Amino acid sequence: MSNSGHRPSPFHGTTVVCVRHRGKTAIGSDGQVSFGDTSLKAGAVKVRPLRDGKVLAGFAGSTADAFALFERFEQMLESHQGELTRSVVELAKEWRTDKVMRHLDALLLVADTKHIYMVSGLGDIIEPDDQVLAIGSGGPYALAAARALMHHTKMSAEEIVKESLTIAADICIYTNHHITVHSLGK
């Protein structure tokens, strides 16, 4: 994704998927880091718990930009007492208007036990109707798989995330089978 018309990052491709299902929220990603058409790393960690494990976050896009966004998002969570919706809105506003931040090339998926949001540097904040979101080059594959699994299996949120990432990795050349999953809830 390219923000504000600047040149897209050569670091491209990943898959991150988040699911709220049966009282649990799970987020996961693959581990591949690509530079153009070359895989540079297989085991990158692109999802993590924040705020003492009460919020989950994952990124797609430029790694350095994503780390800067994680740090800024953590600051927003702290200043808004962990209130996810308010923190997301404030991050999106700052990301879009700040002269340095608006050039960051990444997407964030963030979630707690009540909400899932996708946040972009264009000011987009998306909350899904069906409790599942995915980003990155393998995102459409993982999203389709997760939706089908939610409606046609008895799998847990974690199992759905892992299986949808496995399916995406079988299809998307920028997604691998090194999968990391974190979850919240009962």
C-alpha cells in the first residue's frame, strides 16, 4: 500500500488475519519478509500482544514503519487508558496529518475482546461486520478461508486463524507456513 502518492516500499507481502469467535479473539501472521521477489527471512514476528496482553496487534507493510506505528499505537493506548476505539481514532488522525507519519507504509490490525480494527495511513478505520479481518498480500485468501471456517466448522478462533493462514500460504507466494498466533478471551 502506498500512502500519499509516494513510491511503494520494496518490502511487500505478508498475511495477517484476526478472528473473534466463540468468546475469543485470535490474531496470527506468517513469518515471511520479502524484498521484491526475494524472501529474506522466514520467521519474522508480525503480531504481538500489547497493553499487558489485553490488546493484539499485527502489521503488513514496511517493517521499520510498522515498528514505529506499534510504538505510537502503544503510546495512544497508554494515554487513553487502554480504550481501543479511541486509541485507533487518534492514531488514524495523527497518521494522516503528521508530516513524518503520513509517509509510513504499513497497515495495522488491532483487536481486543470486543473490537477488531484495520487502520491505514489514509485515515481508514475499518471494523468488520462479521468479526474477521485480514490484511497483506495473502489477506484475501485468509479472509475467505476464515469466513468459511467460522460458518462451517466447530473450530476455535485460534484454529481458524492458523488454518486460514495455512491456506493462504499454499496460495500466496508472499506468505509462508511459519505461523504465529496470539489470542484473548475465555
